[in-house]
Amino acid sequence: MRHHKLALCEECYLEWFPEQTKRAIERYRMFGPREKILVAVSGGKDSLSLWDVLLRLGYRADGLYIHLGIDGKGYSDRSLNYVEKFAARFWGASFKVVDVKALYGKSITELAREKLRGRKICSLCGLVKRHEMNRLAYEGGYDAVATGHNLDDEAATLLGNALRWQAGYLARQAPVLPSTHPKLARKVKPFCRLYERETAAYAILRGIEYIYDECPFAIGATSIFYKEILNQLEVHSPGTKLQFYLGFLRAREEGLFSKAMEGLELGECEKCGQPTTAPKLCAFCRLWES
Ligand code: Q46
Ligand code: ZN
């Protein structure tokens, strides 16, 4: 790990990685040892490694798989398979599956076919995922929702937001998003300081089987392009991604974007009851109603 000026053997790496995760959880006050955590698992290396690490660290972490019905070669079915395999191998791992089509009548692919109207499928998919994660967290009495976003994800998002100076998005990009409404779950990203290569190395060394393919809709996404650019910078100057992200977090903590968070009043959606800034229906309910 040139960025840390550190080289570890397998045994030490498997100790180092959970220790780094624990430090991030404590440093950003993500959750305490007794809190109930819902881990959003996709079947990929990051989320399954996160679930593994949280369970090993002794946290009360249950999985949530949202079956989106992404059907390129049965992508969602294959992803679910890896989640099931993980849970079967890891004693005590319990998880829930939410099937979007079974619940709402259409898969993400079908919904996108009808309702995209210039919107990218990922923005629609993200909206559905956020809604369902929050709903399940509230209904299950969880204290926080944890996602497997790694440093590469966070740095790419940051680059995209900074290129357009989107103050609102920058203000809301953080390792912890506190709950600002009784029905809004706290969101945490325990891997935000770990490189994608590091989460992949952990999954491989730990023998976690995961889906290698990207979601077919991710192909050509701008975020992938940003990741490539950041990787080039990283080759020339190891540690760039980490400095970029940590420098941003410091500026954020010092209040650089705090004005952008002012005046965000949350009400409740008239249909599903979830928190929303919209006057009547939340974006999720508007999507299915239109
Ligand atoms: S699952 Fe959904 Fe992602 Fe696929 S459609 Fe886009 S947002 S890429 S993380
Ligand atoms: Zn709603």
C-alpha cells in the first residue's frame, strides 16, 4: 500500500483492515456496540466485506438485499445468490430480501423503460434503493443503515460535486448522515477511508465470494470515468485520493458548506409516511403514481 507506505502479509492484513474500519466507526461516531445496524448488501465485494467485518467486530449487523430486477444475465438473481452464500457460511448472519417487483408491480428495468424521460436509470434506481433502505430500517427498528461505499466511490462523487461546486450535495456528502427526522435512518459509510483495492484484497484473502461484474447499467457511467482519472493521479502521487477526501472532510467539519444545509425542513409523505422535503408526496411515491 504505497499510499500508506505499508506492506503487510496476509495475516496482518486481515487484522489491519477491520481495525481501520473500527477506527473510522469510532472517529466519526457512526454507531455504538449495542446499536442495531442494517447493512445494505448488493452481493459485491464492498458490501459483503463490510457485513463480514461488522459481524467479526461484534456489531449487531443484519443484511438487507434489495432485489431490483436488473436482468442482464439475471444480474439481480446472481447477486442475491452471493448474499445467500455468504449468509449460509457466516454463522449468525441474518438478512432480509426486498423484491421491488413483487412489492410495487415493476422491476427497476421495467420502471425505467416506462418512466425514464431523460433521467438516467441510476438516479431512479438510487431513489428506490434509498426509499426502501430507509423504510426497512424504520420498520425493523434499526439505528443506522450502513453501506459499503469505499474511498474510490467517495472521491469520485466528491470530484463530480466539486467540478460543479454543488454546495448542497457537498454538504450532504459525509461518513455519517445523522437522522434529522424520527423516520429518517442515520446513514453511515464505515469503508469511506479504505481504497477499493483494499476492500477487494480483504474479500479475496477472507475467501468471500462476490459478484465480479458491475451492474450492466453502470457501464459508461461518469463516476467510472472519474475513478479512472483519480487512479491516474494516484499512480503519479500515491495518497492523492485519500488527501483529496480527508481534506474535504476537514473543510466540511470547519463549516465550509454548512450554509447549504440551512432551511431544509422535512415533512412526511402523505402516502408512505416517509420523510420528504416535498409538500405532499415524496419523490418515490410520485414516481409510482405518475
Ligand atoms: S444498481 Fe442501480 Fe447501481 Fe445498477 S442501475 Fe445504477 S444505481 S448501477 S450502484
Ligand atoms: Zn412517499
